Amino acid sequence: MARVLNFNPGPATLPLAALERAQKEFTDYKGTGMSILEHSHRGKDYDAVHNEAIGLLRELLDVPDDYHVLFLQGGASQQFAVVPMNLLPEGKSADYIVTGAWGKKAFAEAQIVGKARLAATTAADNFVRLPKQEELDLDSNAAYVHFTSNETINGVQYLDKFPETGSVPLVCDMSSDFLWRKFDVRKFGLIYAGAQKNIGPSGVTCVLVRKDLVEAGRTDIPKIFRYKTQADANSLANTAPTFSIYLMRNVLQWVKDSGGLEQIEKWNREKGRLVYSFLDENKDYFKSPVQVDYRSVMNIVFRLPTPELEAKLVAEAAAAGFVGLKGHRSVGGIRISAYNAISVEAIQKLLAYLKDFAAKNG
Ligand SMILES: *Cc1c(COP(=O)(O)O)cnc(C)c1O
């Protein structure tokens, strides 16, 4: 079997254990004579998977009882619109902290739905840093404050402290770093994350949301877009993305079997330390644009001396079994997406390859 080392930003590599479990169960799920894809979303077999996935998420993150765990469709991009549709009423405004390409899109969508204000942006610095708390221009009457915990394209991440917003609910797009470590869910009013970066395949978006915010949500929007509709139905108001949720369940079980989020965080921090020390030791050749305190451990972006060398690296590395290293088309360069399913060993192999490449193409 020839599996490559896959550094794609999303859909991204998945733990082999999660894929093999799906393979084993694929054509005959638990002796039912059909795959889980073919089961009714209202049947007891699928229901067990659905609730197991919710239970695992609750357990891994200690999700408090006054939060819903929702599994929705439409990706994180749909949440850019659905968050303000639900949480931003007439006469109120929402604050947006824009630290990269995804935050910019979220802000633009919110402005279509209602009144949204820019509380801070690092656009003038090309998104190579995050704003400090004292730089935030926060409205104490805002409906919520939205930010992006990890900017997948720009490679900046909130590694320690999140923005402080007092009593104003904090809303976070955690698509590319959800479950990279444990965090205190209570700091947030709402968190959303498309699964296909760090916790599963595409097709399902996790939302953790405080129950009182759901209850207070707007009712002048179509029912299908109300959080309450899915919250009241345990995310089964209509047909759920059953196979995506099933696979996410397998990934969550792998996280638990690996030692939980404490172990996952240790690996992720070690991977980040290895890559950035390598880049810093070889900074004549590899240039990391992001300021040290904000360097993402999930998406590591850097430049080579020329765009031609970058293209050469992407192509030659792929031929050698290291795929998905091309930076996003909007920013260029190289990007290593080092999500949970990328092992420390995979990073060590990649760094040895990069060292060799630099020596040969100096
Ligand atoms: C990928 C990504 C999105 C968009 O996700 P879709 O599921 O494709 O809509 C939004 N935000 C962040 C931070 C992302 O990484």
C-alpha cells in the first residue's frame, strides 16, 4: 500500500485508523447487510453513530450542558451568513476582528445580512500578526464579536489567549484548528468548524452554541436556517450528512484512542516547534513571514528565494510522496498543513526532504 504524506489544507489527510475502520465496515455495517450510507437517518443504527459522535465531542472538549452540539451542512461559508441571520437582530450591530482571508469573507457576508463593524484588522500588515487586546475597538452593545482562531491561508493562529469581550458573546470560526487542543468552551457563545480540515471529511460543519443564544435567535428567517430548528431535532430536522458524520465519529474515536486532546496538543506543539526551528535555522533560504508569537501550528506558510524554486519544490516533493505543499493561490509560497492526522514522524521526513532540496537548489 502506498499512502503519500498529504499536507493538503482541506479536505485534508485523515487518520489511517479512521479510514480502515470505514473500509472494514463499508459494505456490511455491523451485520445489517448494508453500508451505513444506505441506512435511514431515522433508524437505530445510524442514530447510535450520530449520538456517539456528539458524545465524543462533548467528552473530548468537556462541552457544558448549556451548549448544543449541532451537525450542519453548507460548510463554514454558510455559517458566515447563518451566524448573523440568527444572532444579529435589527437595530443591533456585530463586531468583526479580521485577521486574514477567511475573516474578511465572514465580515463581508455579515454586512449583507445586517450591520457589521470592523473592530480590528491587520490587513495593513498583510495579516502577518494578530491584533493585541488593546487594539480592539469593541462596541459594548454589539450582538457578538466574531473572529477566526486560525487563518488557514495566512498562517496566523490564536495560540494562547482569545479576544476578551466582556459580556458580549464571542463567536469563532475554528474551521482549521478545531480540536488541535482542548480549550474552554465557556469563553464562547458560538463556535463553528467545517470538519474537512482537522476532524473529518467535508460535508458536515460542527456548531457548538450556547442554548440561550439559540432561544433568543431571530425567527424572521426561514426555519431551515434557524439554529433552533436543528437544536430541537438533535440535528436531524432533515436528512443529515450521515456518512460525513460517521467518518467524523471514527476520527473522534481515534483522537480519544490516541490519548485525547492533551496528547494531540503535545504532538501539534512539537510539530510546530520542529518546523519553525528548521525555518529559522535556514532563514537564508526559507522565509517565514508571520510574526513569531502568531505562527500557526496548523498551517505553516513560508517562501523560498524565488517563485520558480517554489514551483519546483511543490512538483518534486509531490513526486517524492509529499503532496499538497502549494500555498493558497491568493498568496503563493509554500504551506505545510500539519493537522492532527499528520504525525511528528511525517514532519521529520518532510524537513529532511526540505533540507536536501535547499542543499541541491542553493
Ligand atoms: C476552509 C475554511 C472555511 C471555508 O470552509 P467551507 O467548508 O469550504 O465553507 C472557512 N473558514 C476557515 C478558517 C477555513 O479554513
